[in-house]
Amino acid sequence: MTDTSASSSANEPVGPLADRLAALAHLFAVPVRDQAILTTAGVSLSQEAIPSEDDLAADHYRILSHDVMPDAGVFLEADGMLGGSLAQHVYAWMTAHGFAPDDRTRSTGHMVNELGFMAHLLRTGAPDEAAAFWHRHAAGWMPLVMLHLQRSESAWFEAMGSGLAKALDDIVALAPSKKDASNLIPASLAGADLDLNEGRVGLARIGAFLAVPARSGLVLSRSRLSQLGRAFRLPTGFGSRARIVEGLLRSGAQYDGWTAICDALIEECDTTRASWSSAPDADQWKRQWFERLAFTRATLERMRDAEDDENIGDHSSDS
């Protein structure tokens, strides 16, 4: 198991940044209230602002497990699942550079392992390789985790997101020229796989599309979906995020909230695009995400403006 705790590395290459990345990995792994580790991670919080042990543990589970897991597979795989070919490629890269990811309790692509890998590369004198890992892979999904943390409704995790953003900015500064769109991992985002012109698309399929970041470009956490449901007084149901999105759409259609829900999801597209605009040097990925968000926005506009379109399916039952 790779040690992700904060440690002193004064004699190691780019030691302070390596320590920050390792400390951040530790924060993603377990709830941490120790002020020294928070300081090493670049998380600026007063002691008074640190939640109680129980509250922090509850938030850690909610935000980093129940809501959306910070794992490359969740954001980049076509089905939004862990593992798969993406994890295999990342594992091969890590082990080729002498890093053994902790894959007993989490996927190779989990934030804990990917931050730990970049820290390892810095400590072993390979800052160019760390920058290449950012540009070719991590830049394709970590900005979405920062957006998720910013909207977590927790000052602790918002501060953690700011610390992560600063650390990734510093990774970029190591070798900002390491841009090569020809060897990204994955090579490109999965296809959207949604066509409203198909007969009886159905809300279940639309929900599945919107819930998978690689297909819709959106990060719809369980908490965010609950917020939307409360805002419009609409039940969302339970189960997977895809089922919750479907339930939200179905409730909107049944209780005169269809237009409001579509408008809210369109706003999600705009918010996510703005987040990408300010992401640390991820230009080779931004074009793909911008195109996907534009597709999703156009799809939602059509749904909003054509609620009774027979191709969009029966609001009362799966098609």
C-alpha cells in the first residue's frame, strides 16, 4: 500500500509540492482534522471551522462516496463505472514508474492513487512525467472533482477543493509545454449515445445519459439532484444517480415542473462550462468537454421546448 500521509521531503526533488499532493491524497482517503496535515495539503481552515469528528466523517462519506466517487472511471468511462480499460492503462503507467497503487480498497484511477502517483514522480526526480500525467490524463477529469467540491455545501471540502486547485496549478507550472492531444488516456470521450429522433427514447435512457459525465458532460451528484428536487418541490426517488435523474424528470412532467427542471439542467451545462474555462491548463481536454456540453445543452433545450414530442417517451412509464 502506498503511503499517502504527509511527510518531510526536504532533500527530495520538488519536495514541498510532492508533500502537498501526498497530503491531499490522504484527505481524499480518510477524514482528517489534524491541522498540520491540512496545512501541508494547502487547505486553509481555522481550527474553529473544522467540523467535529463525527460530522466530518459523515460529510466525507456523503461527498466522496455516496454523492460522486472521485475516480477517473466515474468521469471518463462510457458507463461511469470503476475499472475497465482506463484503469488498466493508468495501472500500467504507474507500475512502469515504480508506483504500486492501493487497489485493494479503491480503483487504480481513484484520486488517492493518482495524486499519490504524481507525488511519487516528483519524489523520484521525474517532474516532466508528473506534468505529462496531468496533461494526458488527470486534466481530463480532476477539474470536475474541483467543481463537485466547490458545490459540496461544506466549507471544509470547499477549502479542500481550493487546495487541490492550487496544487494542480503548480503541477502545470513544472512543464507547461507537455501538451500532446495524440496520446490522451482515454483517447477521447465516449459517444453521447442519445438521439431524440429515435422512436420512444424514454426518460430512463435520458436519465442514464445525463448521469454519466463522459456522455453528458455534467456532474450530477446525489446531493445536487436532491437540491434541485427541493427547489422545485419535486420527488426524485432513490437508487442510482441515473434513476434519480429519471425520477426528477418524471416528477417534473407529472407536476408541471418540466420546463423548470430542463432550465435548471441547462444552467448546469453553463456552470460546468464556466468551470472548465478556469481549469488549470487542460486545453487538450476542454474542446471535447465543451462540445459534449453544447450537445447536452441543445438536447435539453429541445426537451424543454417539445415536452409532448412523441420521441421523448412516455412520462408515466419506461419505454
